[in-house]
Amino acid sequence: MLTVRQIEIFRAVMITKTVNGAARMLGTSQPGLSRMLAHMEDRLRFRLFDRTRGRLVPTQEARILFDEIERIYKGFDDLGHVIQRLAKGEDRTFRVGASPSLGHSVVPQMLGRLTANYPGLTIQFDILSVEQAGDYLALQRGEYALSVFPIDHPNILSSRIGAGRMVCAVPTSHRLADRERISVADIAGEQLQSFRPDTPHGRIIADMFAKAGLDLDVSTYIRFAETAVAFVASGMGIALVDSFTAMQPHADTVRFLEFEESGLLPVYINRNLESPRAIIGETFEEIARSTLMKLPRHGIT
């Protein structure tokens, strides 16, 4: 096993690429650090670096070890965040995150109403990917998260509070652009920007095509709905996005068409059950629910 100091030295060398740089970073002498590296390799029984023309080139084993160490350091960073939050105690900062399409559309309205109720409140708002949402609440980086998927974690309560639906983004010059409503069959064979099938949007789109008895032929996979709309505006075919994304300001070269088929995208409000719920949080929940209920009926279950 390596000591904490040895891990610190190895990490510094990997980051700075040189023994000199690592020595400066750690405030130690270069000869002592070189001896420590040699001792580490003896102890590990494999080389960490190849010495080539006075330079240290990490071996494959060193890169694998570095990746593991970086994961450990991220854990320390997360721990530090939790400790700082505990040390501050109760404050007047409300931390909330949201999926991109919600964060760019309805959440600003919700937070505007919240700050109107609490004029001295400071907001910390974060856009969250699917991968980030669970840790965001579990590690108490945020108090609430609004998402288009339930968060699967034993300490997190996910409550469905509404829904949007899938719409079709097309260029204004497209053959369907003058239509108000279309069917999935109408876009069969089109150049389609879509999401991976293991994502919330991707699952709904795949289900819509399956129910229509059509194969889903994707030309470009994208991660965010806003990116898909930008591709449509640039002439790269069409895209199925959610109605929250359609609410945002977009170039006048894109139109959004309703589908005849049902393609609902649920909205969840999520919080950590282990965290005490303040009155501000209860107010935010009420505002979030009422905001979604006031959306046009086609965007609500």
C-alpha cells in the first residue's frame, strides 16, 4: 500500500509532468521527491514512469492508478463541500438544480416568484445532467432538483408534479412547417436528430415510433434538446424535443409542431428525505406545482 504522502507526490508528478514542477507544487526538494518515486516503484513492483531524455513518461499502469486516485480526490472534494455546509449552519441561500430543458424555461419563473416571497433570499441554481442529479441531492449540494426523470436513490423522494410532451422542431422551409399538428408517420424517412435510447427523451421517442409501427432511424445523436434545435436551425434535418425546450427563445428559422400521438415527458420534483425541509422549500414546492398546472393543457397530464 502507498502512504498518503506517496499518493500526493505521485499525483503532483502526473499533474505537473515533471519532478521539478511537482517539487515546487509540494514545496519540497527535487532529490527527495525523486528518491520517493523510486521507493514507490520498488514497493509497487511495477514502473510508474519511463525516463526518456530527462522526461518522465507515465506508464499505462501509472495512468490507471492516477484515474483511481482522482476519483478518491473527488470524494474528498465532495466531503469538503458537505463539511463546509454543515459548518455554516442554517443560512438564507436556497440551492436548487434542474434538467436543462426545465432550467432554461419554467424554473426561472418559479424562482422569480420565490424571491418575490423572500426578498432577502440568495439563490444558487445549477443545471444538472442525468448523471449529476442523484449526487447533487444525496451529498446535499442542493435542496431540490427538478427533472424529467425520477431519481433512483433510497434517500431521495421523487414526486411527479406535471408533464410536458414531445414536439417536432422543423426548419421554416420544411414541407411540414405550415402544419399545426403532425403524426409520427409524417416524419418517417426524415433526417432525425435524437437522443440515446437509454435517456428520458430517447425512451419516449422510441416508444412513439414503436407504437406507430415505424423504425427509428437516427442520423445524429445529441445530448441536449437545445443542441438539437440548433442543428435544425442549421439545416441538419428535424428533431423531436420537449415542449419546455420549445418555450425558449429560438431562431425564427425553426418551427415547433404538435404530434397527434401522445408523447408525454413527466416532470419530477426531488428532495433528500434525510435533509430537514425549511419553509422556503415548502413554498418552492407549491410554486413549482402551480407553475406547471398553469401551462397549456397540452403540456400537462
